Amino acid sequence: MKRTATILLLFVLLASTSMHAEAIVIDGFYQGKDLYVKNPTGPKGVGFCVYEVQVNGEITSDEINSSAFIIDLHILGLDIGDPVTVQIIHHDDCRPKVLNADAVLPQSTYEVTSMKVDDSGVLHWETRNEMGELPYKIQQFKWNKWVTVGEVQGTGRMENNRYAFQLDAHSGRNIYRIAQRSNKGKGRYSEEIVYQASGQSPVTITSSKINNSIAFSGSTHYEIFDEYGRLVKRGYSKEVNVAALDKGRYYINYDNRFGESFTKR
């Protein structure tokens, strides 16, 4: 089961012969940065709140008896992208604060070293310099916008990584790119690649009048919008049931066609 790079603030009750305690647990990947902790005073104003720090199950030698301290991940011999679980164990009547908990969240740092589409319509790409497991989204430019058509999980490794995804191209000229979004929400995109689908006939609407269904000449992805621009139906099919739609004018995107109109009678 893949590790999920999330920050978990868990209140874990630890049994002890002398005290009860809680732990802040931070789960992520080493990004070459240390963690900074604000450490309030302990119970009844004596000592400090934190009394133990563990990284990947091992007690650290960090100097924690101060109002602020650093969890030094650099000295632990971790490689960039290595999984990291930090436990900050503290008294239950106070709470420390990790000032930069996002320092162990994976960032989108990949570099695409090659990208191509083979004769079978499979997109291949290679990357390096990944820092943590983040998914790659395969996007296609169609219907005047970028549409996500698939997803492949990244490995998070710094060395060369190889990926593949079977494309479902429409007729004619297809444009694709790879996208990845970091945990801070910032998107990064590869250069575009063009793929010409050979031997694939354009899809057309074969229905002369549209009452209860729309028939295509072949299976295709489609989107239907009402006259106010609201999406009312989408999918992949050779025939679309539109019996439930109100009568009126609609707009449809399908195959490589954009913004065609029809009237539901």
C-alpha cells in the first residue's frame, strides 16, 4: 500500500507508569529541510512541553529543552524523497507547534527528459529529480480547453523514472501534456506533444432529428451543455440517451468537434 504524503496531527494516548502524553505525528517525505518546533513550558510552568522526538521510530538527539528547537533531519542520512515519520511526544496539558510542517510534503520538482507516443498510441515519458510521490495527470487539449484524461502515480525517485499511459485519441491532430500539482496547489506542466491518430475516421452525428437519442458514427467522448452553458450530460458512447432533457437548444462537444448545436424536439 502506497504511503500518502499527508500531515497527520494525531492525538495519541501513550501509556506510561508516570505520566500521560500525546504525540504530534507528521508523515511525509524528506525534502532536504529540517523541522522547526515552538516548544511551550511544561506542566505547571516547569520544564518544557516536548520530552521526546522520534524519526522513523528512532529517538533523536535533538536538543529539545528550550522554547524552540530544530529537528535535524539532515544528520540522519536520509536521501531526498525517503519516507519520514516524525513523532513529537509531549505532555498532555500543553501543545507544541511545528512551524514548517509542510517541509516534508512532496514538491513538484520533476524534469521530463523524454516524451513520445508510440505506434500503438501509448504515451511514454521519462523524468528525473522527483521529490516525493505525486501523481502525474495526462491532459489533452480538446474542446478549447485542457481535459484530464488519465493519471499515473509518480515514484518520487531522484534517478530516472519511466512511465506509460494508453491514450484514447480522437481523430486527427491530438495535443497532450503531463501535469503535476504539489501539495501547495501549484501546477507544473511539461511541454506539449502532438500525436496524429492514423487510420481513425472522424466521428459524426448520424441522427437527422434529435428526440430521445443522439447517434454517432462511432464511439466517442462527448459533453452536452444547455443554452445557458450548464453541463447536462457527458460520457463515452456511440449513442446518447437525451430523453430526459427538456426541449430546446443545446451545444455538444464530441470527437474533435467543438460547440456544435442541436435542437431537442
